[in-house]
Amino acid sequence: MDIVVKQSIAADQIRVVDKTRLGSKIGIISAKEIKELKQILQEMLVD
């Protein structure tokens, strides 16, 4: 049985992490979520 949990990330706290340390936390995000994340990162990184 799959359990779906709504989650969020703090884009300003992203850092590089080895995939092996993430273990079962690796998942799939939707195209909409990718678009939203890209927008947030764009706003944070562009003056």
C-alpha cells in the first residue's frame, strides 16, 4: 500500500547530498512541482 504525503522543501536550504544517503526518500515529483521549484530558484538567484 502506497502512502502519499504532501511535502515541501526550503529552496534556500538546498545543498548537494550523496544519493546513497537519501535512501528511500528519493521519489518522483510532478511536472507542475518542477515548474514551481524552478520559478522559486529563479527568483532567489536572479537580482
